[in-house]
Amino acid sequence: MTATHALPRHDRRATGPGGLPRLLQAMDLDAHLDAYGPPPYRGARQLIEVVAAAGLTGRGGAGFPAARKLTAVAEAGRRAVVVGNGAESEPTSCKDKQLLWIAPHLVLDGLQLAAEAVGATRAYLYVHPHPGLHQQLGSALAARAAAGLDRAEVQLMSAPPRFLAGEESAVVSRINGGPALPRFKVPPTFQRGVAGAPTLVHNVETLAHLAQIARGGASWFRAAGTAEEPGSMLATCRRADGTSRSPRRPSARHSASCCGSPSCPARRSWSAATTAPGLPARTPLRCRWPTPGCARPARQSAPGCWPRCRPAGAASPKRSGSCATWPPSRPANAAPASAASPASPPGSPSSPRPGRALGSAPTWSGGRGWPNAAAPATTRTAASASCAAPLPCSPASSPRTRTASARPQATARSCPSPSASPPAKPTGPDR
Amino acid sequence: MNQQLRVNPIACTSHGLCAELLPERVSLDEWDYPIISSEPIPPGLRKAARRAVTDCPALALLLTERR
Amino acid sequence: MSAITASTALWYASRATGIISLVLLSAAVVLGITVNRQGRLPGLPRFAVTGLHRNLSLIAVLFLAVHVLSAVADSYVSISLAATIIPFVSSYEPFWLGLGAVSLDLLAVVLVTSLVRSRIPRRAWRAVHWLSYGLYPVAVVHSIGSSTDLQSGWLLTVTVACLAAVAGAVVVRLRRSTTAVPRFRRVITALDDAAAGSAAGRQAAERGARR
């Protein structure tokens, strides 16, 4: 993976219900500013209130309410420090790494907003060593510095590639110059952490959600998920043999890219490793498993089940090599109506994003606007409306049978010819 | 105000004195590491708890004020 | 054998308490190593080993105080109080008494830090306590050199026995600390092994899947 990999421009069209996926939209700084605008600094108290109303909980595994952590550090009374913890350390999880790779500016926005909320002028981004990721993040930070977006100074820290290096007290110990091993937290980190200052340690996914909540508001965040566990969350889907990468030559055996649906027959060959506790069954999971040669599914055939990409009209899923490739070949401002016409290629696919809207209307109000929460997220079909309910998915079934279904489908979209080279997938240890 | 006994699990080297000095709150697992109950320390046990804290060879116990 | 008269009582008291302090100090060092190695004494609970170490040390300090003060008070030889604290300034046997002063100073630091043990940082207390390994040999050399009592007879036997006990305990302590991997390193090794194990397992599974 070279450091010069250019992130594609993001596709602002809506996808699944609740505007999913939310985080995994690959953007470089220009695309990010185009979509989101600069970080909405507006004072500590406001942000904490919005986060509290949104009910954001930590996405690092503990699920602690983010607003309480923010309040505790903000009220500590001294100059605080913020740490973005991207060292997930779970051997089978790589969601944080993917997020940092694909959408680093969301995370960095969240880091800046959290720093403003607790009154910090120093921030750290703590990441496992990974070829290319540090350079990627370094160049992202440099681009932001050049654009004058950041108020807190961010330092990139390397975490040792081992379990427990991502534990909160281990993070603080490492940043303080000691070993990345847990310490006895007395006094607790939010009172005494990095260099004796009150320290806020948040998972990078939590920070990314925070960046979106600051713009979209609490009700937007709560549009996905359940009342008890609002919002969306990232999870790593792995097959039972431990691999999470798709094979180079797709075969019928590997045609299943479905995950998450508990009654999915392909699930027996899957094991989902998630770092989020109590993942509600109703929240559609997104497989971060990049299908080779294809970055997005052509159609959503069953709720909660994300079939692999295949070109319109293709009979066999094995021919997915001719699907839309990543990076895309057209700019992001594709009109949604063009999705219905086979002639016009679709908008830029970004990271593998299953659950694409089915002939949907965009939710983005254009430009730097934020999706209008009141507008329908998608032109829902009966099938996708029940996306929250897990239904059996049969990814091994022939797509020919699906073509006959009455569900509106986005197969009207044609995948552009594979002009671009196969996407440079983030490789490296799947830890 | 209630006091609570806590152990620093990283400093503890399983000497096991605490279970002998404060058996009402501390029991030992199969490797002689302490399992401390989260019940508060009543005034009658405070002296024993203080002794456990000062006698621990690894200085791994501490008494915290419980809100 | 000379009779203990009023004038020599203090001198004898100093010598006697000195010998007793040495024996008690030897026992304290051996018990301290026993505590560190989590050893048990037959029939005694764990806290008794620690308690015995602390109490014997305190009694040794008491006897040592009597030893020092009686030596100062005795008029047979002039040993100033300053000479008991500042090494090598005594007019009588400056070298041997100087060694005694050194070990007394070290013992004073160890004593004070141990009395406030729960209030000072753990590492600070441990670092100072390590001085015990230094003060004991110095005290032994002082004992042997400053009077002829321990150089012959059954007191020599007692001295040799104390030395042997402490030397044996120190050998045990050194063997464990040189052969045992420090906990810090054990943790890191265990974590790395776990990661390597899971990676190897994954690779084996991938190889199996490809076949």
C-alpha cells in the first residue's frame, strides 16, 4: 500500500436506512470539506449537550456514555489532553484501522471538537504500526494544518503491535514514555493522565461519530440504531477460517459477503468479531470485506444481507470483476436520477458499501449541507423498509432468481467498464 | 463516610497477608491473589483494614473513601 | 576475668548490646528475604513472617540505640556523639567506628522510610530498603574489627553462624532474581506469544482453506 493512494471523492447519495453507511465514505480533505465543511467549533457546552442527547456511547468496546466522559474531563479544571485511540488491539478486529484509512478527516474532526469541548490544546492520535497508515495520517494532518482547520496540536503516536496496548491506561502510559501496559488507575485517567493532565481517551470511531453528531444533531444520529443503542457502529466480519480478505479469484464458495443477519444460512461459515458490545440484531451490519474488483453491490437483495457486487445483467456472481472498480471514474456530484439510467455510470463508489439505496433520492441537501433529517432517507421498498428485521439471506442462490423478484432494484445501474486499476486495498496484518 | 478496600492488581504479588488480616472482605483465589468484596468497611473493621494496607509487602492495597 | 564494676558497666553493656544487635539484625535480614520470597515459617501465618521481620528489626534498632549511647556515655574511651553519626571522625579507632557510623546512618534511613512506608511512593520505599544489603556487611565488619570479642571463642562461632545464615539467604535471593524473568518482560513475552499464536493459527487456517 503506497502512501500516494488517493482517496476517492465521496458519494453523497444516501444508501440504507438512517443514511447508512455513515462513517465509511472514503474522502480526502477536499471531498471531506466539500461534504461536511470545516469542523463546527461552537463552544464546549453545546457539543457536550448534543452528544448527551444523541446518546453516543464509546465504540471501543466499553460502551461508556461519551457525554459523561467529556463532562468529567471538562470539569477537571485544568488544561486537558485528548487522545484518539486507534489501537484497537483485538487480533481479529480492524475496523479502526479501516476507518482511519478511509475517513481520517472525520476522526480528526472529532478529535478537534473533543479537544474544544474539554478545553485541550494538545491531542494525540494513537495508532498501531501499519505500512502506509502512518504516512497517510501524517499527510492528512499536514493537509489540515495547511488549511488551518485544526485548533489543537495533534501528535501521531505509534502503539506497539500487541494486545492491551490499546487499553486506556496503557495508552496513557505509552504516551508518557513508559511501556504500553495497563497501569493502576488511581487517580483515574480523566483526572490525571498524560503528563499529569486530565486526559480524555476516546476510540477513533467514537470521535468520528462525534464529528457527525456535531453537524447532524442528536435526532439525526438516533435515526439509526435502536432507542437503547442509538446510532450506527462498525463491526469486523470475518469468516470462520479467520480470513477477512476476499480471495483473488471469486468463487461460488466465497460468494457470500453476507454477514450480520442471524438467520442467514451463510452465517454458519462466518464468525463476526465485533468490538461493540450488545450489538443489536436490528442494526444492519456492514461488512468491511472489500470484494475484489467491486466496491459496491449492484443490488440489495435482502435486508440485512449484502450481496456481492455484480454487473447489471451478469448471470454469475463470478463475473464481478467487471463491476465498478474503486477508485471511481466519475465525480461525486452524480445526480441520483442517473442511477436509473443504464447509460450513465453511477456515482463514485467509495469503500465497500453494501446496502445501497434502491433507486433512492439523495438525502444530502447538496454542497456542504447536512442531510435533512426530515426527508426520507431512501425511496424505500417494502423489503428495505424491513431491513431492521433480520430475514434469511441466501447469498449462494443464483442471482438469476433474484432478477425475477418484484423488488425494485438498482441493477438498472450499470457498472462502468473497468478502466481503473483494481483498488489498492488496505492490506497488512488483519489485527 | 464509608471506606472501601481496593487492590492494585499490577503491584500485587500474591503474598496473601490481606486475606489473613481481613478475611471479612478479602478471600484468595487459587493463585493466592486477593478477591476483595466491594462492601464498605464498617468502623469496626477499619483498624484491621489499615493494618492490611500497611502490612502488605507489595504495598498493593489502598483504602479509598467511598461516596 | 575482670569484674564488671560500675565504671566498666557501660563498656560491657555496649559490647553486649552490640553483639545482640548483630544477631537480631542477621535474623531481620534473613526474615526480610523470606518475606520477599513469600516463604513461610512452620506453624505461623503469612502475616507473622512479615510481622516478625518488622518487630525483630525494631528490637534490633532498640538494642543498637543502647549500644551506641552506652559507648558514647562510657568514659573509658572518648567517643563523641558526632563520631557515631559522622563516619571516621572518632579519635578512638576511627576506621572501625567509622564503619559503625556508616551502617548506623544507613539503618536510620531504612528505619524512617519503613515507618512511613504506606505514605511514601512504593518505589521510593523499595529503593531505600535495598540499602539493607549494604548496611549489613558494613555492620559485620565493624563488629569484628572494633573489639576482639568476636574474634575468638563461641562469639566467633555465633558470628560465623549469623554470616552463614545471611549469606545463604542472599544466595537464594540472587538465584531467583537472576534466573527468574522479570514480570514486566514476562507480560510482554506472553502477549507477543499470544499474538504470534493467533497469527500462526490464522495462517494455518488460510493455508487449509486454500487447499
